[in-house]
Amino acid sequence: MSSYCDSAANDPLHRDYHDHEYGFPIADDAALFERLTLEIFQAGLTWRLILQRRPALQLAFAGFDPAKVAAFDRAVVEVLLADRTIIRNRRKIEATIHNAAVIRDLRLQAGGFDAWLRRHHPRSEAEWVRLFKATFRFMGPEIVREFLLSLGFLPGAHREDCPVQVRIRALNPPWLAHCPEAMPVATLPEGS
């Protein structure tokens, strides 16, 4: 099985994401919303394409400010569907707007998206998928798994011998607090 740690070394776009974001804990609602949205937009596409389109997606979705995106109306959806710089998929765009409202509401109900995630951690992958499907739109096992891997809620973003893994362990990601003996085995993200 191909390792993302190996393949990222040969591609500057992947390498930057691998070395500085993938598997690192984050707590900011906008950053979490962005990561969830990128995983949704990646469904059926390559992660490389998503990383290439990321600046355009950041611009199109108001810097991933959940309150701003939650206020998008049908007219904005039509503008986004005409924007050739992003992935123009109505279901993904509408799911992003819906999910923004959920994350906005989590600030009031749970203290934020990160607090909500931590309140539900640890869970099995199947339990996470059920929770995400009940809470957000356009959720499937691979989207949920990659989202949680990318934030350090599940082990496996990096090989144990990857130099980045040392930096991530130093940040005490959620998976490490609950299974310190876990030996992550990073795989190539689907569609890379």
C-alpha cells in the first residue's frame, strides 16, 4: 500500500500539506470548517486538485467563516455554480452552506466545533460516521475518516517513522491521549 508520507515527498503541493497540516490538531472553527469542506469537495476527485483549488475555495466561501457562509442564499449558490475556479457541484455547495449553519450553531450549543468534536471523542470510526451523518450533510465514511485523520482525532495520518509524526506527537493530538500505543500507518489519500 502506498504511503502518503512517501508520495508527498515528491510533490511540493502535497509536501506542504503533509508537513504542516495533515494530522495536526486545530481548534479554530473556520479552519475546521475549511478542512471539512475540502474533504467534501474531494469526494470523487483527487486531493491534488483540491489543494490546487483551495485558494479559490477560500475566496468563494468567505474565508470559511461559518456565519458568513451560513447566510449565503440561492443567488450566491448560482454565482458559485458559475465560478470556474472552484468545483461546481450543487450538492457539495449546498452541503457546505448547510454545514456552515451547523458549525455556527455549535458555537452556541457546544462552545464551538472543536469542543463538540472533543466532547464526542473517542469513538469508533463507525460511530463517528453515524454522528457526522446525523449532524452534517454530504457525509460518508471516507470523508469522515479523512477529516478526523487530518485533525489528529484518529491515528494514521503519518507513518510512525515519518519526521512529521514526532512534531504531531509533541502536540498531544486527541488520538494519542486515548491510544498512546497506537502505531499509525499512513496511506495515500483516496484519489491522490
